[in-house]
Amino acid sequence: MRRPLSRTVLAAATAAACLALVAGCGSDDGPAAASAPPVSGGVTSPPATGTAGSLDVVLHDASGAEVGTVTLTPVDGAVRVEGSLHGLPAGGYHGFHIHQNPVCDPKAAGGPFSTAGGHFNPGATMHGDHAGDLPPLLVDEDGTARLQAQTDRFELDDLRAQGAAVVVHAQPDNLAHIPDRYTAQGAATPGPDERTAATGDAGDRIACGVIEKS
């Protein structure tokens, strides 16, 4: 009469069988693991930097027609500026800035959107160094424009604290870069006159969008 195998012998036999199998016992690559449902509650990746707290600014022209959206996103101590615009004058560069007042009145007595005030400029610097100065906007022949820029001259909370506006101008912006060999008509000295130093001669305001105070 044969005696039953002891527990020690059974354990050894099981271990040997495991070693003989290609998949292996308890392996994460085995059939049992492949068919097992995923375990919930695992570690997830953090959200991408700068995706939270974005602000969409809708721009309108002087007739009231919507001409696009500019999105401001805080990212790594700066603000990413992205936009898609249409219905603008065909072809060429246009001044593009953040202005200091959250008011876009197309029928303002001082001209369309003059209620947005001057450039956002808490540091009281010359144009070209204003916190609200952004790269000139290049418009295609079909009146569309796409932009992407990044600036660390302000934070999004700075704009929300007082309100502001995004403005597109009718003319190119020279960023007050006027060499001393040029002298404006009526100016006392060579270089940029007061108007150029303030606005870059970007002309009328043709589109505006409000950043609400919050």
C-alpha cells in the first residue's frame, strides 16, 4: 500500500512544475493576469502644467461682429497667449496689446474701444517694454490670423485683479524703435516722439475683448 505524499513533497513538486512552465506561476505575463480586470485606485499622472485656470477672451470688431478668441493660460510663472482670429483687414501686421481697462465700447466718443485706455503698464515704462506689449499680429490675405506667444511680464491674476482688455490695432506697431537719425515732424529731438513712445503708432483700435475683473 502506497503512503500519501507529505506536504513538503507536494510543495516541492508544485515549485518544480512552476519552473518548468514557460509562463511561470504567478507571473504578471500569464494568462490569468492578462484576463484579470484592472485594479482601480492606482496612481495617476498629474495634470499637465499650465492647463488649469485658462481664460478665454472673445474679441469683437467695431460693428459688434465676433472676430475670434484669445486664450490666456498660466504656465511656469508666465502666461501663454494663443489665439485664432478672422474677419480682420487682409494681409499685414497689426499692433496687438493688453490694455488697462476692461471696457470695449465701439461707440466711444474718443473712437472705437478708446475706453480700454492705454497699454497695461504697471511699471510705467516706455512702449516696447510695457507689460501689455505683445508681438505684432500677422494677418493672412484671407483676414485670418493665428498666434502663440509667451510672456513673463505679467501673471493672469494681475489682469483679473483690475480687469483689462485685449486689443488689435489697425496699423503695424513699431514698438517705439525709431533710430536717432529720424526726427518726427514737430519733435524737438531725434528719435521717437511722445506719441510713438506711448503707442508705437499702431493707429485705431479695430477689435477688442474684455478681461473681466474678478
